[in-house]
Amino acid sequence: MRPRNVSPHRAARARRAGHFAIVGSLAAACFVTPVIRADTTKADEESAAVGSPAVKLRMRYAGSYRFAGDAAEQRARADAIDRSVAAFFFAFRGIARAKVADRTTIVPTCKFEFSGGTIRSTVPGHPVAVSPETGAPVPYRVDDEAIVLSQRFEGERLVQVFRADDGGSRTNEFMLSPDGARLTMKATVSSPRLSIPVVYTLTYQRVD
């Protein structure tokens, strides 16, 4: 078969059409490629954030816990209270012991939540304690008493500090077991009226 004669005008139009097709393909590639890179970068950033030590630590602590201590822990708390009020005159020792015992009541459960750069701590019978995870102090009230609250991670420990206007304070230091199932709380209660701080340890078991 003999090749058909193609006019110069038709050949020029064909060449222009081919050029437009190539340019169009390049333009599409230029628009599509950055979107793919952006999505991939965002996914990589989110993956890196989830894998960061700080986020992993929050994920480990987040959840609810129930008191699992035995009679020995409760006796140790009572002994710590007795030592702290031993310097009181005997007529006032019982009153002081009762007040300290009330301030160190063992809560049956506790819960930790982390979101938006804050730590939320919940225990029965008290307002939810919410503060920045940086440890910045915030106002907090317990039984109409003005308190300053701060919460932050110090290494692997979650530390809460409650400070009252009268100079008294309570520090709770929480530490998780390696498997994340058991939570140990070391409490230190100080007051200008106490000769020595009340220090005791309680154990909680994860329930969710």
C-alpha cells in the first residue's frame, strides 16, 4: 500500500497536538506529584509523633486503675501518720492524726487522660485535676480550699504537686511497672505544723 500524501498544514497541526499532549502530561505530573509528597510527609510526621518517647509514655499511663494494696500498705500509711504527729502535745495528737488521716484517704480508683498538651487526673470525690503537661501551675480547689496544682513527667515518673496557701503540700509520684499493669504511687504530705512529712506508698492495678 502506498503512503497517503499528507498536506503540510495537516502535518503541522499533528505536531502541535502532540506537543500539547506532552505539555499536558507534564502539567498533570507537576500537580499530582507534590500532593503525593505532602500526604507522605504528613503520614511520616504522624508516624514519627506516635513513635516518640513522650507520646509512648502518655499512652502507657493513660487509663484507669484500682487500688490493689494489701493490709501491710495500709498499716504503713497509718504508721507514717503516727510518726508525723508524734511531736504534738498528747491532748491534740488525736485531732492532728484525724486531720492528717482525712487528707491521706486512700482513693479506690484513679484515671489519667492526656490531650491537647494537658494532663487530666480523676479520683472519686474530688474535682478533676487538669493542668499543662509542662508542669505550669494552675489554680485548683478542694473543699473550698485554694490550691495550686502542677503535673508533669519527670523521666518515667508522673509527678503531681498540690500546694496550699498555708505552706502545706502533697506530692504524688506515680511509676508504672514495665508491663504497664501495676501503678505505684509514692505520696509525700508536708505541713509547717508537722514535725516530719507523711510518706507512704500505695499500689494500683490497671483495669482498662
